Amino acid sequence: TLSFVCRFSVKTLLDRSCFETIDDSSTEFINFVSILEHILNHRLKGQTTWFGYESPRSFWDYIKAACGKVPHNCIRSIESMENVRSSRAKGRAWIRVVLMEKRLSEYMSSALRDFKTTRRCYEDGAIMLGEEAGLLADTLIGLNTIDFSFCLKGEGLDSSCPAVIDYTPYLKFTQSADSISSDEEEMRTLGSSGSESSSPDKTATAASIFTEQSNLVSKCKRFEQKYRVALEQKGYLEELVRLREAQLSAAVSHNKALQRNLADTHLSHALEKEQLEFIILELQDQLKSFQSLEQLSADMSLSQTSLEPSHTLNKEETPSLRGLCGSLTSVASYKSLASLKSSECLVSPATEISSPGITPS
């Protein structure tokens, strides 16, 4: 199936990346992209029009709907690319961008977790709806160890021809251990049967050549196994380093945010402290003014009580006090007498003028 072929394609990409940089011209990459496009387009539902017909569409519509919640996704940047217009070209550009970002497995896992969108976009029996899709997402993690380099000018992305898969690199015949042992038995049989007609020197030479060849084959297999183990360890360590770097960058950004919050808190506390100190000084001034007002009111109340006549009656009258009171009464009587005289002088001419008929006798 396509999922197994995709695994083989990932392995060939990993092997090729150890010797050269993977770009658009690499045959392994071209084959891998073709396989991935076939997987994403397998049994993809068409877009229903107003007349009820289904028009074919690309997997880019599914990626936009299912991967929109991926943090820091590249969907908007691909949509805004001027030289990439068709949905097929945008999907191919997305594959190249996420491979360079080393996030293809993350996008695929996020899309598969959105089962509602996946179910709505694919028909029954699609690879994206099966269990193989989850294994495929795990297989794509190994691509995070490869440094891809692509050109996104859109020249080869808008090709209308469908992607073609080349299966010949995956049809390589691998001889099993049982087959190798049976070949050895056949060689011994042929050597023993031909020993009668051949000389002993020729038989020994053939046996030594066969032994040397078998030793070389076993050594080659051991080296190949060691190389694969080292390659897997290298991929795991690079992925671990990338994960730790992401965690470190997240921790650094979180620390910077906390420092900014701490500085803002210190600033707000300093402002609140200044405001509270100003309020305290203002309250102290108001308290001092209240104390002076209370003292003034107390003095006024004492002066009022000293001027009350009831307070003077209780005291013993002295000769000086009596003289003061007499002088005050005399002045008052003098003022009343003067006012009386002035009123009499004003009234007498008026009475004379008002009675013209009276004449002296």
C-alpha cells in the first residue's frame, strides 16, 4: 500500500541526506512528494457546487481546515503568496515549507486529531481515515533530521499533471539467510561433482574465492546494520536537541514575560506608595487645621461665657464696678434727654405752621 511505500521513501531520503543536500532536483524527494500527494488525495471528497455536482479539489482545502489551529502555522503566508495561485500549487508549497520548518509530522498529527474535519473531507476507505495514517505521522518524524532547501517561486508547483510514483527503487531484491545457505550448499555440491574433472588447484581456488566473497558479504551486512543504528541514533538525538531548544526558547520567552510583569508591578507599587504618602501628608495637614479650629472654638466659647450677665451677678460688686455702671447709666440718660429735646424743637414749629387760624389776643 501507499503507507508502506511512504516508509520506504522516508528511509531513502534519510540515506540520501547523509551524502548530499535534499532539494527540488533530488529524485528521492520528488518520489516522496508524489507519494504524499497520492495519500492526501486518496478518496478525497469533491466540492459540491450550486447545481449539485462535485468538482475535484486538492488536499490544500483539507489542510487549511484541519491545520488552522496549529500554533505559528504557515497557512496565511502560503495563501498570500502571489506566484502560487492554484490549490494544487499551494498544497505543494505547503509540503516544502513544513519540511524546511521540520514540522510535517506536527501538521499531520494535528490534522488527524481533528477527526470531524477529516471525516467530512474524505470518503470511507481513505488512507487518512485508517489506522495507517497514525503510523504514517510517526514515520514522518524522521524527516525532522534532514535540512531541506527548496525554491518557492512557483515555476514547477503549478504543473497540472498529476504526481507519478516511481516504484522501481523499492523493488530491490534482498536475499534471505536461507537462500544464502542454500546457495552455499549448491556451490559445495557443484565443487564436489566437478572435482573429478577439474584439477585440485582449481577446486581450492574456487573455494577460497567463495569463502572470501561470503566474508565480504557478511562484513558488508554488519557495516550496514551499524550504519542504520548510528543513523537512527543521530536522528533521535537531533530531534531531542530540537525539542530541548524549543523548550528553552519557550522558557526564555516566559522568563522575559515574567520579568516585564515584575517591572510593571514594581512601577505600579511605587506609584501607589507615592500616592499614599501624599494622602498621608494631606491628612496630617487637615488634622492640624482641625486641632487649631477646635482650640479657636474653645476660646470663643470661653469668651462668650465670660460676657454673660448671669456670670457677673454671682460676683461681689466693687466700688470701681459701681462707678463704671453709674457712668454708663448717666451716659445713657444724657443721650435719651438730648434726643427728647431735639424732638421737641422739631415739633413746635410744625404745630405753629399747622394752625394759621389762631391769632393772639
